[in-house]
Amino acid sequence: MNSVRMRNGLIWLLIAITLIVFLAMGRGGGSRGESVSLTDIAARLEAGEVKKVVVSGDYVQVELRNGKILTAVKESGSTFLDQMKALGVPEDKLRGIQYVPERPNEWGSILIAFLTYGLPALVVVGFLYFILRQAQAPGNQAFNFSKSRARMFTGERPTVTFDDVAGVDEAKQELQEVVEFLKEPEKFIALGARIPKGVLLVGPPGTGKTLLAKAVSGEAGVPFFSISGSEFVEMFVGVGAARVRDLFEQAKRHSPCIVFIDEIDAVGRYRGAGIGGSHDEREQTLNQILVEMDGFDTDTNVIVMAASVTGDTPILIKERDGRVRLLPIAEVVDRYYAPGEEGVEKPADFMALGLVPRHDPRGNHALLFGHSAFVPVRGVFRHRVNEIYEIEFAGGTIRATGNHSVFVRTRQGLVTKAVAELQPGDVLVALPYKVNRTSRARAVRAHRFPQAFSMELPLYEEPEEIRAAYEWAVAAPLPQAAVAAALGISQTTISKWRRGLHLPRSLSRVTSRHALPEKVPVTPELCRLLGYFAADGYSRKEVIFSLGADEHEEIEDIRRLMREIFGLEPDRIREGPGRAIHLVYHSKPLADFFARHVGRTARSKHVPAFLFEAPFEYFVEFLRGYARGDGHIDARGKLEITSVNHQLILELHWLCRMHGLNSYVSTFHVRAGRRIAGGKPLPATRAYRLGLGRWDNPLLPGWKRENSHAHLPVVRSVRRMPYEGYVYDLCGCQHEAFFGGETPILLHNTNRPDILDPALLRPGRFDRRVILDRPDVKGREAIFRVHLRGKPLDDDVDVSVLARATPGFVGADIANVVNEAAILAARKNKKKISMKDFEEAIEKVIAGPERKSRLITEREKRIIAYHEAGHAVVAYYLPNCDPVHKVTIIPRGMAGGYTLALPQEDRTLWTRSKFLDDMAMALGGRAAEEIVFGDITTGAAEDLERVTELARAMVTRYGMSEKLGPMVFGKKEELIFLGKEIAEQRDYSDAVAQEIDAEVRRLVMEAYERAKRILTEHRDKLEAVAQKLIELETLDAETFRAIMEGRLPPGPKAPEAPGPSPQPAAPQPSAPTPGTGPAPVPVPA
């Protein structure tokens, strides 16, 4: 030990001496004074400004008469005086100065030579010596990069068997034949049977995939090698493949055995889609796995097992015909599937906005953000889930499954992170991407648009079916009467077509009032005109621009653009109500042209598709035209654009972001009764606002792109919520990356079993798939019995009650509950674990630890008691509510109190009456506050949010509205990754939307009145439960039922307290909603 410390101390001493030498070199020598040339010194000598010259070797130091010091370097081989004479300095000037020659420091020269040549050589020699010493050490530590890091568990004394795995009986049956093969391979080989070499275990986290693989090893009594897929991947090329070879060599030496590769999707994805092209390190590792699995003989007796989980997404796509559209992913993906079909990948034929990385000039292999571009998509995927995560970040919201991945910014580059593992403060990757925050050379990376852009748009659109019919009618070898009868038009018309007298109306240019060009070149001026039309234009059989009478500059600009581009003047200029001016152009082809590229009405408008591929100046002119109609620039230079068309605002938002502008979108409601230009009063509506700050507003004079801001999309919160519907994904994008969401965020496609390379799943490799699902009540009871083995239990512990109290729990959750209960019992110095310990452990896992140290005033305690009593009493009198298991006013987690109602059995179907009763129960707390105190608090905020969501789901998703009937409105349940706003893709009218809002309001108010009516009729029970809560703070199920049945007297009457405090309550955990969640969640105060 002393020799090691001495050696380490010597190393640090050498490092310190080296640093001191370098610092001394930096501070000594010619570092003093200003460095100049010999010519400058000669000029100062001639001017008589020099007082003293000191020459040391080739270094010259000059002191001027004003005290200033100058330094220079003379040429070697001659003296300073000779060089000055050569530069023309008179000898009398040289004699008038003080000249001091010094001998140079030889040690300094030697030291510099040593540091230049000797030190690098010593470093190389020392490194080689270190490598040789390590190579001679046990295990050859310097050369063990290629060694597998798999952990081996021998099968001599199995620690895990099938008896230790419960709740997955079907999976155990599937794997039983694998065990029999490992025990008696001769029986299978004699019959010519071939056991699967690979088994893929698929299921949610915590369901016991790793444990089940160990159990197979334990049952068969064979060694078990465990390794994660990510451990094969290193920054050195070839290391992963070498580790695979070493792992399988170990497996062959210990045959028969099991190799378990956890998270195999880290290396097993489709080849040809990796970061490094088609031959990156991950693909070499996958290729080696395939080679090793094919290299097993039938009697090798090595079985490979792997685990993987599921996921989803949203997009900007480019169709095969070149059109670029911003669409919900469901609209893109659903067209590839038959109704009800899911769980299989479908080939795709479009491109999506993805990532093109930037190569680090330093040779770093990290993934760095270069720019966005459209990349091919190999396939699409959809399936159903019952739970998602909502990610709120600075700039928007995204919803995804917990095992889906997003890209996160780190100092090492872009890395993927599972949604369930995201933490507040993580920085997502968004467009635009800002780098060099603190340097002067700030860079904002976004989409790379082409610099050279040339396009012409056809003005006329000929219907293909009419063109085909006309050509057939002219060329068909049939009588005119037969052709006329076949097409349903007159014989005279056919005759004129064949004689060339005229064309069909939709193909003829003669019927148009104005002579228009066949094609129009796309220019910034045309884009500005289209922007005007998007804001103030309408297209029917004519084109109309409606502007205010005071918008003289805009009116003249529109007239000039129409004249220069189409050669048209307004056919009419008429005044409308409210001093409106209408410019009318009677041209049906022109009206169709504007409708094709922008849309006809306000709610159908969209951005011209070619703008997604046009340079910046084209987009700026479109934005300028639109902003002059529906925009406003305030005194600070901030631009805001408003519209009732959400799709149009989102497309502008994406374009701003793709061009490097940090735009934002907000939503607001416009009250009913407003009038436009003195017209009829308009109904209430939702509107959207696109904003660009001063530094991001390209319409300001003198604006520069390098001044644009790009705020970081920092994660603010991540919360899990129940969900029922499809989730979607894209497969095989370049680098597995694509942008999606209301604000474009870089997403990563999922680690699903279906994204594994097909070569892994073919017969002879991972050709068997075993599904592990969440256990039912019987499975949870069996899991509890497994984890309770060997633990001292009190007589009151009922395993069946524990199983019913934990719906949605997986094996890992139940193991956590048992462990927490044991810790609680040990903390209380108990010898046995009681039922109360288990109940507290379940509550701790669900709602968090108790916070008895939180101080609550008597007034707040009384309010919380009546609130929770309201929930419990309403639940007691409603037949479809789950039985109340516990009521407490002790703070736990973020809740001030809660009512825990547990189902008596697992539920997969939900009835309308169940929903209505649950809504009334959730509103019981607020109703109790109003009845008792005549006022309400913020404690019911989460209750109101949950009830409103449930009522809207009943109306729009479940068809449970008597007024609107069994219909589904909108596609909200299918748009996972698109934030809440873009998910509301309306397929119904404004009138129906008002009816939906009215139905939601009716359901909520009826539930609230129902809760108030129950509490008013049973006011004595409400008082009894509340007073007992104030006295005891916690009521279990038996005590609560005794109070409700009159078998237990109420507690002492609490003193009257003033009304509730107006201070806002702390955030509360949400109550349970229909669906299969991880666990029952308490109704908070």
C-alpha cells in the first residue's frame, strides 16, 4: 500500500513540476513589453527615442526615454549593431545609447529542448511500460475490451425456479418445453424435433421477463448468462462483435446453458438505418449475433432469450407526388391498415421530416445536430395501449407511451431517453437548434432549404375524367349517337367535338372572360399575393379580396400584384358594411387556382405546399402578405397573427421553426356576439395566435437572422395518465429520428419487438415470442405468496385482500409493496409484518409517504374533513361506486387528504351508470364544501379536471350521450404525440361542437346536483363522518361502514369555523379514470 501511495505521489509531483515549468516559461523571457519588428526599433533609434538596449542571444529588449519597453528578435549570425547599421541607422545615434549585451541562459535553452523533444519521448515510453505491466497482470487488463461482460449464474444451486414466478402461467407453459429440452435433449432429437434456439420475451416493464429467464435456467439446472444489449456497444469499432464471440464461446464451454440478452433492441434493430450507415458498430454486433446463432449445432443446447417493450409518434410528410403536408400521424398511418388491424408493421411510401447529423471534425462518434431534411420511411406501425405519458416542456406538450424515446441534449451530443425516465430539467431537441449560447459566433441550426429554386404552377386544372371522355369521344370508332348515349350528352355536342368546333367547357379557354397565362412562375411577389388571399381572400366562382377602407397601401399592393402576375384589373370594386372594400375578379380558373394552393374559406385555408421547399425570402413574403391582413406588430416589434384555422397556424409555426425562427402558438376563446364589418353577431369560437418576438420577426427593417433567439425546450413536468386507443410509430427512418408535435420535437422510434431485424426473427433464431401481460387478481395473489415466503406474517394478513387492493400492479410493484411493508414493520421494532403494514405500504406506493410533520390549521383540517367525507358518503349511497376502503385527512405525497375506493374485482368494461356514479363521487368533496361552508376552495381542482375529461369522453369517444347518440366525434384518442390542440381534429360542424359542450356541461352539472342532493338528504351522515375524521384523522372501511349504518356514534361536535381560506391549495394527485392503470389512485382533498 505504501509503495502504491509513493508511486501515485511521485506521478502527481512530476505533473506539478511540469505545470510550474510551463507557467515559468510563459511568464519569463520576452513576455515583458510590446513586441515589435527590428525596423520599428531602427526608426526609434533614428528619432533619438531609445535610452537603453539589452541584447540576450537573439532577443532584444529596448527601453525608451518615456519608460516604455519594447521587445524584438534579431537575426542569428550577426550582432544587433550590425543589423541596425544595415537598416540605415547612423553611427552617432548608436553611440548615444546605453548598450548592454548579456549572456543567454543556457539552462533555459536546455530546458526548452528537453520539453520539446525529451518529454514526449518519456511519455511514450511510460505508456508502453504501463501497457506491458498490465498485459503481464492476471486477466490481461489492458486487452479485455473484447471480453464479454455477461454475468454467469451456475445452475448447480438454482436460486430461481418456476415456483418463484407467479402470475404468468401461460408464459411458463410456453417455456416448459424449453426446460424439458435442456433436461432431456435426446428425447427431442430422436423424434427429429428442433427446439427453438431463440425465445423473445415481450411485455411491460416489471412483469418478470428477466426473472422468468432465470427460472428456465433454474428449472433445467443449467448455467445462465445475463447481459444487456447496450453492453455490446462501445466507441471502438469491432468491440461489440468481439464481445459477442466471447459470450457465445463461454456459452459453448458451459453447454447446455441459457444466454439472456436484456433490451436486445439496442443492437437488434433493422440494419441499414444506423447512425453510421449500413456498417456501423451496432450492425456489426448484430451480424455477429446472427453468425453465432447460426453456428450452433442441434446438440449444442444453448438457448438465447431477449426482452423488449412497446411505443408511438406524429409528423410532417412528403408524399410520393411531391406534396408536403402537416398531418396527424393517424391520418397518415391508418390508411395502411384494415379496420381493427394492429400490431404489424406495414410498408410505407412517403418521407418524413428527420435529422441529418453533423460530423464532428475532432473525430467524435457522438450524434450531433446538423439540420433537418425529409428522409425515407420504411414502414408504419400502430397498436393499442391503456396508458401514456404527457410531457410538458417550454414551448408545448407531447404525449407518448412510457417506453417511447425522445432525443435529449447532453454535453456529449444527442442521446435517446425513454419517456418514463425523463426528468424536469432535461432539454429536448427542437427546431430550431441553438448552439454556442455563450460565444459570439452563435449558430441556429434548422432546416436546409434549397438556394436555387425554380417552379411554375399551371393556372388551369383539367379534370382527368373529362379529358379522357373527350379523347375517347373523338377517337372512338362508333357512331355519334352511340357515343352520346354512352356519355349522356347530346349528339350535337359530340359532332362539334369531332369537327373541332369547340372543346368541353372545363377544357376550353374560350369560356373564360379574361386571357390568362397557362403557367405562373413562383416568385416572392406571388407568395405575398397568396398571403394576402390566405388572410383576406375568398374563392367561389370569382376571387374576392375583402379589406378595410383605410388599408390603402394593401389595396394598391394587391391590385399591382394581380396586374403584374395575371394581367388583371378588378372587375368590380364594391363597398361592404362597416367601410369594407371588396376587390372582385370574375375568373373561375383563377378562383380554382387560389383554392388549390390556399383554400376557399377561412377554415379550409392552408399554406401552399411548395413553401415547405422554397427559400427563406419566399416564406417571408407569404408571411408579410398574411400579416398585413390578420397580423399586428406592436411598438416593441413583436408580431402576432390570429386565425380560427388551427391547421394554418400550425403550418406557419412549423415553417417559422424550420427557417430558424423561434415562434410560439397560443389559444384563446372569442366570446359570442362580436360583429365583423357590421355583419351578423358571430357565435363563440376558439382562435389561435402565432407569435414572433422582436428578435425573430423577419418583417422588421434591418432584421438579421443571426440575432434570432432559440429558447431551449426544457422539460417542465412528466405525468402518467390512462388512455384507450391506438398509438402510432414510424419505422426505419434515418437515424431512427423524426420531428413531431405542435412544436417540432425530435423523436426516436420505439424499442418494440417488431423493429428487430427480420433476420433475428426467422426460424432458427428468435422464432418464438412469449407475451407477459399484467397479472389479474389471481396472478397478483400468487405473486404475493411468492414474495411472502420466509417472511414472518401476523395472523391478520389476508393475501386475497392484498391482491384485490392492488389492481394493475405488476410483479415488480408487488415486490416493492412487500419490501416496504417489511421496512415499516422493522422501523416499528415489530417481530411480524401485519396487515396494517401492508396497507400503509400500498398507500405509500400509490400516493407517497405520509407527511405528519405538515402543520394544518384547525380551519383547514375541518375543510379537508368535510371534503373527504363528501367523497365517501356519496360513494356509499351510489350502487356503482367502488367500496370505500379508507378515508384520511393525513397529508400524503402532495395530497392534503384522500378517499381510497378499491374495486372488488378486476374490470375491463365500463358502463355508463358507472361513469355517472364516479363523476358524482368525485364532485362530492366540492358539494360538501358548498353545503357546509357556503363557499368553495381550490381543493377540488383535480376532481373538476377529471370529471370534465370523463364527461367529454362519454360524449365524444364512447357514444354515451342520449342527445347526440352512439357516435364518435373527432380523433383525439388516436393522436398520441400531437399535443392537446392539434389532437382535436374536428370532423363535425360548429353547431355540433356547441351541442357537445352543452352535453358535457349537462353531465357535469347533473352529477354535481346529484352529489349535493345525496349530501343534503344525508346531512347527518356527512356530519358524523366529518366529525369522526376530525377526531381520529383516519377511518378504515369497517369504521366508515359502522358510522354509515348507525352502529358507531359520531365524534364530538367540532367548534364552528369561518369559511374556507382563499389561499390556493397545493397540487393534488388525480383520481382514477376508467381503464387499466398501474394501481388505484386516491381521490384527493
